[in-house]
Amino acid sequence: TALHHENARSASDLKVGEEHPTEGKQRLDHGQSEKTKGKIQAVKKEKEKEKIVVKREPIDQTPHLKRPKADPSAPGEGGKGVKLEPLTPEEKSLHAELLKNNSFNAWASSKISLHRSLPDLRHRLCKQKQYFRPLPQSSVIIIFYNEAWSTLLRTVHSVLEATPAELLREVILVDDCSTFAHLQTPLEEYLSDLPQVRLVRSPTRQGLIRARLLGALHARGEVLTFLDSHCECMHGWMEPQLETIARNHSTVPISVLDNILHDTFQYVFIELESIPMGGINFKDLTFAWETIPEHERKRRKSPVDPIRSPTMAGGIFSINKKYFEHLGAYDTGMEVWGGENIEMSFRIWQCGGTIEILPCSHVGHVFRQTSPYSTNDAWKKMVHNTKRMAEVWMDDYKEIYYRRHPEYRKYPIGDLTQRKLLRKALHCRDFSWYLKHVYPSLYVPDIRPMASGQVSHLTSSSACSLPISNDQTGLCLDVIKVGKEPAGVFACHGKGGTQFWELTHAHEVRDKRGEYCLQASWDRSDVITAKCTRTRGDVQPSEEQKWVVKDSGLLYHPQTDRCLDGTESGLSMTDCSTSGSQRWRIENFNP
Ligand code: LR7
Ligand code: MN
């Protein structure tokens, strides 16, 4: 009953803002079985006993737009994929063009109704759950840049048709200065027939971060819900988000992201047991999906309880509007795409908020086939954003990033004064606090490792007595595929990647991600990379993964009492000697 008390308390300071169009007695009976009515009666009686007067009216499920009845055999209906039938030469070229412009099969999407229905695959407990008034209203903000017609409008329709009208203040579409013709007048004309939809146009291309801010500026709801422009919302997606925020305004709920396949547009529902959480990849500070760690599984009591997530993917979440502003909205110095989701995640947690994945809220998203942001120019913008994030929120831990990308150190990133002041004003915690309390399952590479960079030496056939003056001339410790192939030596390329190794204080030789370790054992003479056995800072690595660097440049393996030996024919473990093939030069070595 703690929850009910909470609801009752928040009721006084929550204002829905206007009269509900469907206010009246009738809605109380909407969609309720005799059983649920009985339950509500029982709860009421219990409350009366406790002498707490709680008025509990269920939310009216009626949406602004009713989903038209569809022929179940129509393409894509019920979340099915579209059959990619043999195409005529004309269709083929159209298909190719659409694929090129969208990085997904917009041709398949165009075959599917803008109102397609999805099966309600949520867990039994989600379907049973009832939501009560008052809940705040949300403004749904959909930003887009050159989005396909069908995906954009299916997103809009799914919001209007899957959200109870009384919870949806408006849908705000923000056009980030698209050039596609269908997004000009035709879009305006189409939208003018839809209820509660507004279109805001940015006069210049702002990038998704500032486009979202523009949307937020126009929003009148108490809550903001952000969506990408190629989503489908599943029945019941909004209610748990609003309830979460009503209970605690500093919780940022995110939906489970189902996968709409980019080729057939099949809707793939993520089952309860495979819901991932958001993490980070320390290598380049990008978002990564991760399995939910043991401690978080244990903390939760019901399978549908929220999952605390260290980060969010970025596109699909709700947030109390006042809290969003209080927390510093977004960094307006960020460009185009990328990094803002990690920045916001760290900021939320470090400044006292919480990110929760709600297993009962599902939204589908089209994950593109290829990223339009992997061009050189777009990647630079992403690095720009990531650097701004790291400089403000990560303290000394940003060194881990720079060590892996020394060339990024000199990228200019503009002025950070405002963001640093924000961190001070909100009395936010250190990054070390975040790592320890929010993300204890993450292996954090050493801020100051014993050595890092390439591990190189001259071959024994070359003049081994010469000092190595140029990194590009030797052979370097390398591995074609971590965890799969034995490690070997290849010509040094000086570009890091699989030739980047880090010698940790625990005497491991780790790969760039910090996930795989160089490993030798008695039973074999080659050397492999295996998952590091030391998964957290406070445990010891297994003996097979321990290495000691000797002054003479030997990489000594104490367990087997042998040394790493590399020649053009490969890498092996041999008895230690002073031969050139055992002499290694490790970059940035500071014992
Ligand atoms: O210049 C731009 N202006 C825009 O308005 C570039 C993009 N956009 C729009 C675009 O039309 C789309 O609606 O911004 C949205 C996101 O861009 P996508 O869909 O091309 O990229 P994405 O799906 O990879 O985006 C993910 O990462 C971004 C990092 O900046 C944002 O945080 C996106 O919101 C995020 N999307 C999701 O979280 C959905 C799940 C994807 C995953 C993982
Ligand atoms: Mn997207």
C-alpha cells in the first residue's frame, strides 16, 4: 500500500491542467471486468478502514484517435514483416533509392498501414495493472530530419492511437530543416487533419540535440516524452511512465526498445528475460547494451519492477518538464548527433536523479542498417559532443578515453563554463561515486596504467641492437579477433585498435576495451586472449593472466616461468633468454 499513499500525496501537487474531454460517470465502467471492479471495491474498503480518504478513479483509456479496423492479412499487420516479393525493374530502382535515402527499407514500410496494429505481448502483470488519476499529461516531442513519410506518420499515429487522450497534451513534431519534398507542404496538409498535433520548423539544421530543445520550448505538458521519428508505441506504453514520474519527479523512465527490423519492418518484441540495460563502452564512451547484473536482478521483487539503468540509448524517454529544465536540459554546444544521451545519463545520476527501464512500457524503433553518422565529418561532431561530456562529468576518468585516442586531445570543443557552473550549482557527485554506486558491474580501466599503447619489437632477423626510432617499423603484438584467434605479431601500424594494449596495476595485459586479457598456460605454447578473470577492481586476476615486465623488456609469465616470444612466424611462450625476439618495447611505460 506504500504506493497508494504515495499517489495520494502527490495528488495535491499535481495539476492535470484542464478538464478531461471524457469526464463523466460512464468512463468508470470502461473496460472493467466484474473482477477488477470487485478489487477496487476491496481496496476502497481497506482505505476506509485506515481512515485515509483516497479518491481513485481509473484512467480512461480512450485515445484521441481510434485505430481503424484493419484486414489482418494486410502487409505488416499485427507486427508481421513484409514479404519482399520479386520486384519489377521500376520497383527495384525505387527500392534502392529509398534504401539509400533512409538507411532502412522505406519501400517495405510504405506497404504497411500507418495504423498497423501490434499484438499486446506485455507480461500478464503489465496487462492486469490499473492506472489511476491523477496522472500528469505529456507532450510527445518527435524530432526529424529527412524522415520517410510512412515511418514518420506511423510514429505520429501510433502515439495518437495508443495513448489515452487524457494523458496526451499534444504531439510536437520538430522538423530539423529537412529537404525532402514530402516533408514540406504535403506534411502540413496531412497534419492539419490530426488532433493535438503541432509542427515546429527549425529555420536551420540544428542537430537533434537543439531540435529537441526547440520542441521542449513549445511544449505545454507537465511531462516531456521524446521519440525518434521511426517508432511504434505499444498499447500501455505511456501510463507506467507517467505513474513513475508522478511518484518521483526526478526519475527518468525509459521504455523497453523493441526492434522494428530495417528490412521487413517486422516488429520484434523484447521478452522480459532478455531486456538489456544501458551501459557504456569505455573505449570510445559510446552507448552499449548490457545484461542486467546480478545485484540488480536481486534488488527487484517482481519481474515487472523497474530496472535501474546506468545509461540510456537517448531517443525514447519521459521526463518531468520542470525537472528537465532544472537539470540543465541539454548542452546547447552539442552538434548533430551523438553523446548527448551519455551526458544526460551521467548528469541525471550524478545530480540525484534515477534512470529506470519500465518492463511494462514498450516502444518499437527502426534500427538503421547503416549509420548515416559514420562519415568522417559526422564522427568528428560525435567526438566533439563526447569530449564536452567527458570534460564536464568524468573528472580524471576522461584520461582513459584520451589515452585510447590521443589525437582527440587537441580537438577544439568550445566553451564549457556554463556546463561546469551547472554541475557546481546542482551539487552533483563525482564520477567515482557514479561508478561505485550506479555502475559497479563495469570494469574501469586504470586511470594511470603502468603502460599503454602498442607493444612492439624488431624481429630477430632485423638489426636487433638498434634502438627503435619509428613505431611503424617493428612487429607489434596484435590479435585478429579477441577471444577467438591466438594472439600474434603483425607489422606495427601505429593506429591503436587491436594493437593497443594496456598493462594494468594488477599485471594484466588488456585489450583496448579492457575486456580481454593476454593469457598463457602450461598446456599450450601459443598465447591467447580470453575474457579477463578480474572483472572488478577489487579482485585478483587468475595466474594465467599475470605478466611482469622486466627491465630488459621481457614480458615474463610467472605461472609458467616463461617469456613472450615473437618472430615473423608467430607468437609463442619460450624459456626466457636475452634474445631479441623476447625484447618488447611498451609505449608509455611508467612503472
Ligand atoms: O541532425 C539531425 N537532426 C535530427 O532531427 C540528426 C537526426 N535527427 C533526428 C532523426 O530524424 C531521428 O528522429 O534525431 C533522431 C535520432 O537520429 P537517428 O534515428 O538517425 O539515430 P539513432 O536511432 O542511432 O539515434 C540514437 O542515438 C542518438 C544519439 O545522439 C539519439 O540519442 C537518438 O535519440 C537515439 N535513438 C534511440 O535511442 C533509439 C534507440 C536506438 C539505440 C540504441
Ligand atoms: Mn533512431
